Amino acid sequence: MSELNDLKKKLAMSSRMLFNAQLVDHSGHISARIPGSDHFFILPHPVSRATVAADDMVVADFDGKSVEGKYKAPSEVFMHARAYKARSDIESVAHLHNHMVATLSMVDKPFYPASSNPGAFFGPGPMPVYMDPALIHTIEQGDAVARTLGKGDAVMLRGHGSMVVGQTIEWVFAACVDLEEAAVRFYQASLLGPVRVYTDDETQRVMKGRRKDSVVQKIWDHNVAKTKLARLMEGI
Ligand SMILES: [Zn+2]
């Protein structure tokens, strides 16, 4: 079915783009719900995030079991599986080993992503932190991450990275890019002095201009171009 092929292709593209943006390395993954089902596509455990192709994608269920594909799902598949189970409103999930977000998760100080414009993707307030540093290898751990995420768009994983959720692959990808940029700015500003955190009103006004499909598309298109220039989009 071409709709599912398009979804797999978009996942492969976004994985290579996340790699090119240094938001995933040999680990980290992005997935997409198979519309109207209790299954999702995710990239497989052994294939490089820099070269994964549409046909490599595997299918897993909401208990994290691999049900289709020539490879097995990544070991942290439970994070994705239980986020979909808990949140019927989301269609895509990314788990990042994003360097600056992981760094901020290691200090006992709240991170306010919406204190610089890119972070307005995430709204007001400090980003929740899932405190258990162990890798997410069980249903129970996946449920605990989903509980910490709550109704939000992202959760930090202490000393590890983050999970970002949203309604489309493009939206999640753009949010991943903005989250790391917001973390870099927050870190740099913190070195200079107390951060002037946006008020709720300021956040709402910036969000209005930022949380838009046109902004998401612009971030997506720019990263497609950048990844093509790096010659990482061939044989998708
Ligand atoms: Zn991980």
C-alpha cells in the first residue's frame, strides 16, 4: 500500500536527518504509528541510523513485540510502544541521545525550553525529567516514561537523552531540532547569569508564531536539503 510505503520512506529520511543533525548516533530512533492500528513502524536494531532504508523498517506492537520485518526492533522499543498505548493523540515518537538535553538532565536545575524562541514548541514550564537512568527495556519502564511525559510533547531522560512525541513525523522531527537548539541556548545563557525565563504570556505569544505547520515544513525542507548535501539521502 503506497500510504504505508510513504510512511516508511519518511521514517528512513527522518532517521538520516536526525543523524545528520547529530541528534541520534549509533542509537536513538524515530517511529510512526500505522494509522488506525495498534502497531507502529520503527527502524531496526542493527541498521545504521545514517543509512537505514524504507524496506528495513520493522513492525512492533504496543507491548514492544516485533511482529514483522527481517530484523528485530531496537532494545528500547518499549519507550515507543507504551507512549502510543498511553497517548491515542500521537502518531510519531522519537527517542534521542541529544547531547545538550542529556547534559541539562544531569544537573539539579529545571530546564525551561520555552525561554528561547525555538523552545516555544514545548510550551511554558520546566521540562519533566524521568529520573531512572537505566535503559528502557521493559513494558513497566516504558509505562513509567509515558507517565512522566503526561500530556506533554517531550520528556528528558536523566543522563540519557529525551523522548519527543507529536502528530506527524515532520512535526516530531522539527520539535527534535528545536529542543536541542533551545537546550544549547539555555546552557549558554546559564553560564552568563540567571536565565530570563519567558512569562506565560510571552510564551503563548511566541508559541502562536512558532507552533505552525508552515514552520515545521520549513525546518523539514531545510534539513532534507542539508542531508542531501551531505550525500546521506541516497538509496532511501
Ligand atoms: Zn537510549
